[in-house]
Amino acid sequence: MCRCAVEDYIQAVKELTCELLEILALGLSLPDTNVISRLIQDVDSDSCFRVNHYPGVKPESNQPKPDQRIGFGEHSDPQIFTILRSNDVPGLQISTVDGLWIPVTTEPTDFCVFVGDVLEVLTNGRFKSVRHRVMANKSNRSRMSMMYFAAPSLNEWISPIPQLISPGNLRLYKSFTWNEYKKAAYSLRLGDQRIDHFKCQSTL
Ligand SMILES: O=C(O)CCC(=O)C(=O)O
Ligand SMILES: [Fe+2]
């Protein structure tokens, strides 16, 4: 992939993210539909792009059975939104609230969208960040995935959007900067419920 193609992809996926976030704000009846997308359009946005490679498993390999091998451990993405694309090699799974793992089958033309922890906080829990993991693939083909993680700027304050707080929907999360959340997230284990550390005392 040449640098230019990557830059074009990031720009296109950033625009897609902003459009989705504006539709989401509309769906929540927020008076300002750019209230979330603005965080990503910020010139200092901490959004990033990553490519993952999970090597195929050789049939004669004496490694644990692919079914039991974790390629990327269970976690939720700390950012606002993740836009993922991968080749057609399976492995990605998402967890239901009951802890059941559901395989996500992706085609190279599909976009998979994950709600991240910051979006859960901004929407005061109306949208839940999704726990996901990648199992080692069962074929001898490699899995390739690419993720765009949409994030605010490091010094942006994150707190539940006031219109989403009411006597019937009490405030669930404290205010923090994205930098504070990132530091906390990376000091905890990948699988920890990192968002729980930012819940208001009254909701614990
Ligand atoms: O590689 C994948 O399919 C998902 C990776 C992932 O969840 C992540 O990088 O946060
Ligand atoms: Fe992830």
C-alpha cells in the first residue's frame, strides 16, 4: 500500500465516521448534530489507523488448537468509534451482554463499526462500547484487518452530553480528558472494564 492510498483511505473513513456520528446525534434528538463529529474534525484529534496481521496456522503445527488460541484478547476500544475492515478470513467475535461470543463474518467490502468507551460516556450509556476479540484463524490463510480509531484531541474534556441526563436517566460517568482516559486505559489490563473506573459513585 502506498502512503497516498493510506492517506486517502483515512480521509474517506474519517468522513464516513463523521456522517455516522451526525446520524447518531440526530437519532438521539440532540439539538447540535455535530456535537460528537466535531471532536474528530478537530485538527488535534488523536484518531489513529492500525493494520493487524494474524498469521495462518500450518496444519502440522504443534501449537494449541486454533479454536483455543487468542489472536487479540477481549477488550472494548477506548476511543469514540472504530471502523474496521478485514479480508474474508474469520476470527473476529463480539460479546453479548450475557458474555456469549458471536462470530462476525466480514467480507473485504464490509465495514464493521464498533462503539468505543468514549461514545458510551458521551451518550451517558445509551450506546454501549462493544467487547470483542480475535481468535486465531482456523485456516492456513492469514487474517489482515485495518482499523480507524476515531478519537478526540488529548486535552478534550469528555462528559455525558447534558441533553442525555434527566431525572429518569441519571448521570453515569464523571468528566475526564481523553489524555486521562488513555493513560488510565493503558495502565490497566486489556481485558479490564476500563470505563468502570470513571463511573459516578452513585451508579456503582
Ligand atoms: O484485528 C481485528 O480484527 C480487531 C483488532 C482490534 O480489536 C483492535 O485492534 O482493537
Ligand atoms: Fe479492538
